[in-house]
Amino acid sequence: FAVCSEAFFEAPENMKEDMPEVYRLLCQFYRQQPVKLAISAM
């Protein structure tokens, strides 16, 4: 869980592409979408 959480925040684009179901579950768990946050920060 800790490694997935780290990947979720550090490399969300990779996680969303490689493990979309895990990414979706972590979005629900943390109530965040880091891919959208990264895009809006640019």
C-alpha cells in the first residue's frame, strides 16, 4: 500500500497508464486526482 501511494503522488501519469484500476481506487481513497493537479499546475 505504501509503495502504491508513493507512486500515486510521485508518478500519477505512469500509474494511471499502467494500473488504471489501482489509480481509480486510490483517487477514491484519497479523494484526489493528481494527474489533473499536475496538468493544472503547468
